[in-house]
Amino acid sequence: MHPTGLITALATPFDEAGALDLDAWRRLLQWQLAAGVEGVVVAGSTGEAAMLEDHEYDALLRAAVEVVGGRVAVIAGTGLPGTARTIAQARRAAAAGADAALVVTPPYVRPTQAGLLAHYRAVADEGGLPVILYNVPGRTGVDLLPDTVAELAAHARIAGIKEAVSYPARVAALVALRGPGFSVLGGDDASAARSMLAGADGLVSVGSNVAPAAYRRLCDLARGGDAAATGQWDARLAPLHDFCGIESNPIPAKALLQRLGYGHGLRLPLLPLSAQHQGQADLMAALARDLDAHQGREPLAA
């Protein structure tokens, strides 16, 4: 397991009654594959994992495994506040056919660095899947520090990290840990170009839900080391980067997906995009279509 390139953190489409829209889900997966994504995350925070029932989690994963058919990695979000429950969720994902587990730092409980070491080692040892660490302290309240990551990177079943802290010093410390068995992935669209030019292996993206071919181009340019072309293309994507953070993720991304024909709404406590941003959402949906069309990968028709 060596995750690289563009990996989309997929949103979960619901129908107008609030149930899973598995038809939209399969079309979304097919579009992502056609656009050249190199992995997908199912039921992460962008996928509203906290609002899914167990049978829905299983259905999403099984459908993704079926549609993907081994062409790219299917990575399941499995991180929960407790270690035992995280192990159980990883085993559930393994049974559904996932290739790896994306394990966010335990939210809210704020373990020490020693506690994080023990947690991740237990999940890697007992969960049945390769583990990708996920650090996003702005959401979880705990920061997985580079020295701790260095210890975890030596574990044979820990395959990499998705890092949402974008400070250059943090990126440099993690890039120094890269190797055949450990990947460093950006977790912030707005800083991803800079991180990949600095040596990161790829990006786990929210914006690529709506413009997968355009984000694939960004990753290819940045990983190829073309700083000038990367900067120019990143500037074209910047309005999408910014819009996807205008309200809590995945509210803006799902507003765009609905306009592109993939699902309706969110589940409480998340509400649809605020009225004052609806006009901007129309513009951003048009921009996403335009950017992807220039790569020859338009959304699949409903």
C-alpha cells in the first residue's frame, strides 16, 4: 500500500427523502475513475460518516469496491474516539473489501502523544487493514506531531499520513519521513500545490469531488516539479479551494454536487448552504464544469 497522487475524499449523496442515493454514488465513482483519480476515501468526514448507520456504511463501501474493481485504492474512514471501536470499524471496512483505513486522530478526547502512539499501533496491529494516519487538529482538538509520526512510520502496517496542517516547517518534517512504505499526503486543497512541490506524494482532496480531472492535473504538475505551471493552474483552482471552505465541510461541496446532479442535501446537524452563498455556488458549479471540461472529463449525466 503506497498511496500517491489525487485521492478524492468523497461526499455521500442522499436522495430528496434523505436516504442513500446509491445510483448517484455509483455515477460519482464512475466519474472520478474516468477523470483519473488515484484513490477514493469512502465515509470520511467529507462523507458524513458520523451520520451514517452501520448498514449504510457497509452499502457505500461494497458499492465502491464493486464499481472501482481494483483499479484504484478504496480507503475507508474508520477513525472514532475510542481505540476498540476504531479497530472494530476497520475490521468492518476490511470485511466490505476496503484496501486501507484512513484513521483520524481520536476526536474530542485529546490523547497525549504517547496515547496516540498506542492507539495507532493497536489499530494497525488489530484492524486488519493498512492504516493511513490523518491529522486535522482544527477539527479533532489534538495534533499528531512529527516526532510521533516518525515513530509510527516505522510500523509495517502504517502506510502514510494525510496532514491538514500546512505550515512549511510541518510539511518539511513529514516529507523527510517519506519512503517506499510511508507516503505523505496533503489534506488541504489550498496548500496542496506547495506541499507537493516540496515533496509530498499527493493530495486527499475535497474539491476534486466536483472537478476531479482539474485536481488530477494540479497533482501531476506539482509532482512533476513544474513550479510555474503548477502556480498558474493552482490560481485557476483557487476560487474552488476557497469556496469549499466558505462553510463547514462538506456543506459547500455538496451544494456544488447537487448542482452537478449528484444527490440532495445533508444530514443534521449539518444544514444546506446558507442563502447568501447560493449565487456564488452557481458560479462555482459553472467553474468546476469548465475546468473539468478543459481536461476532457465532464460530469456523467444523471
